[in-house]
Amino acid sequence: MIVESKAEIVVRRLISKVVDEGFKVNTRFGFALHASPTLAIVKKPNSFEIDIDDFWLIDGESYLDRIEKYLHLVASKIKSSPYTRRMSIPVWYPVDHFSSTPPAITEVSFLHFNGKLNLTAYVRSLDVANYFVYDFEVLNSVLDKLCELSGMKKGSIGMLVAIPHVYERDLERIEKEYGHGKNKEFFGSCDEGTHIVEKDMASAWHSALEAVYKGMKKKTEWGSVFEGQNYCKFLPRLFVEVKKPEENQIHDKAPFTKEYGINYAHNYVIHAECIDRRTNYVKKGEGEVYTYAERARCCEADEVKVDQLYECIEKLRKNKHSRNCYVSISRPWDLLCDEPPCLRGYQFSSFLDKLLGIFYMRSNDVFGAMHANMFAFSLLTSYVSELTGFSSYEYYHFANDAHIYAESIKAVKEVLFPETPRILEFLNEKEV
């Protein structure tokens, strides 16, 4: 995680990371250096004073065209419920899979914390040397307009960049303009975000629980409905890397079984019976408005139905370094829903010989849902890895608002700080 006050410093840090750790990839635009997924945060956003009105055009649309028409709705909701976690605008649409220039910014989320309104965006691909300033200026402009509409103070901007890269042809110019800076990343928790790196899934969940348990306290939108959820402990921008997700997959105190996790993954997330072929129908359970599988593979409400997951598998089979393997779960009409999808989208990319699965959530119940989410999403990544010829895979989990509800605090405490029996209690148990 890169956290700095100014955008100019963040771009330098990000370029340094790409140059230091990037591996060489032959793309349709020339040789490039690809680096690993990075959460970049600008604490005090400042304008680059550049023209962005026509930046990124597809069929006559720009980023601002796709985002700004929803800002009045978002502002109204944030003013009525400042602690809402539901305001997230999709920028990538399923039909963008067939575009030669799909959007790089795929989702823009808003969250009020630290007394300010903050923006976080998922960026599936970023040519740091040439386009960071443009992408950032789009996000900065959106945050400015939303603050004006809502009357709230302006906070920070976060960018979860799945594939930060620079082109080999730009290296000489980069050296002149930026020099050879030091790759400086932050691990742990700060007011603006949290970055956790663990070897296995169980350890990652345990560390996430511990971080959020020590986090901030706030009200929720569920207080009037569920008494035990009137407040929560939370952290903004929780970013978790799992290096060997196939090992130690389920914590011994996890609130779900392996059987449940597999069924959840196969039926709700993947539609596993058709993972090796394109599908045009995904069955939903009784009472389900949507499932992640339906949104990923054949959404009934989409004008153009696209099996996005299978499109990604096909892209990876043709080019394992493709930067366009993104699946959108969110839709614009979710802004009007009482229960919009927590998972907003996910992407498959490569780093060296590994497949990376990167999953972006607007909101995540760390005790009640996160572990099962991670298990299911990781299982999906392992299947895609096998189908596309990768020898191994890594898992990345991001939650814009990671929280533990009041009703779960005691259970979390028992997981983190299990009571050790006194010797007399132990001996009495042995005698019985």
C-alpha cells in the first residue's frame, strides 16, 4: 500500500515499484513492465489542472458521462445516511468485453470516515507514466462535485490498481522526469487504509479480524431493523494478500463448514456446472434477487447478456497476460436497491507464472461473511488457474468498508483471545 499526502508523490512511488519489481510482458502496444496489485492512496487530493472532459471515449461516452449522472442520487443518499456503505457506481458494463478500449476505471465507491467524504476506485489497468494523472484527475473531479452536492468536507482518494505498468519505450523519459525513486510501501493499518499480507487463508482471516476489532466505531444503516447491528467496528480500505491460498484454507473457528463453502462457491458464485463452457442461463434460488454467478454469467436484466466469466477464461487462454479479464457484478440500478451486491467486481491477471484473483467489495462483514467469501472466491481463482494453464495462483481481497457488527464482538473476542483454563479447572475436567 502506498499512502502519501500528494498525488505527485504517489505516482513517483508507484513508478518506482513498477520499475523495481516489474516483469517484462509483450503486449499489443509494445513491451511493458507489469507489477503486482497495489492500493495507492492520496490523503490530500490536489488537481493536476488538465482537461478530462473527453478522456476515455467509447461509443461517444467518457468516464464523466458514466459517473456524473448518478452523483445527485449518491449525494442525496449520503446526506440522509452519512454512514452508508451502499454508494458505489459501476463504470464497467458487461458489454465492454467486446470493446477494443474498455474502461480502465471499473468501479467508484464513496465512504464517509474521518469526518470527510472519501472516494475509492478499482482500476483494472494503469499505464502509470502516461495515464495516472488523467485517471486521478477524473476521480478528483468526481469527488469535488460530490462534496459540493452533499456539503461534506473532501477526504482522500484511493485507487486499487490491479495491473500497474509502464512501457519499456518510456523508461528513458521516466528516468529524466522522475529519477530512480525508492519503492516505499506501507503495511499494517493507518487512518486511510489497511494492508495485510499472509501466507494462507486462515491466517489472513484471523489478521483481518484482529485489525478490524481494533478499528473505529460507527453507526450503521441496519440499526432500526436489527438491534445487534446498530453499530460496528470498522476499517476503511482493507486490502488482504494471500500468497498460498491453497494451504490452511479454513480457520478452526470459522463460522462455516467446508461443505457450506463449496456449495456457496459452486452455486452462488461460480455456476460451476458450466464453468468450462459458455452459458446463457443461471438458476437463482427461491427469493434470490440475484446471485454473483448470475451477475457474472447471464444477468436477466442486462440488455446484452454476456457470460463475463467465460469471456475472461477465453481471453486468458489466448493471452495469459491480458489486462481485460474483469467481471462486473454491480449494475447502475443497484444504487436504488436496499441490498445491493457487496461484491462489485473481480479480475484475473498474471504476475510472473501465477494467476492472480483480485476481488473488490464495497462492504464486508468480516466475522459473518468474509471468510466464506474468501474461500469461495479463492476456489473460483483455483478453477480458472487450472483451466487456463497456470501452475499456481494468489488471492487478493479488498473491502472498502470492512466491519464487525456489535452482535459479533463477543464471538470475535473469543476467536482472538481464547481463554486459557486454570490448572484446577483442567484437573477437575480430567477427573470427571
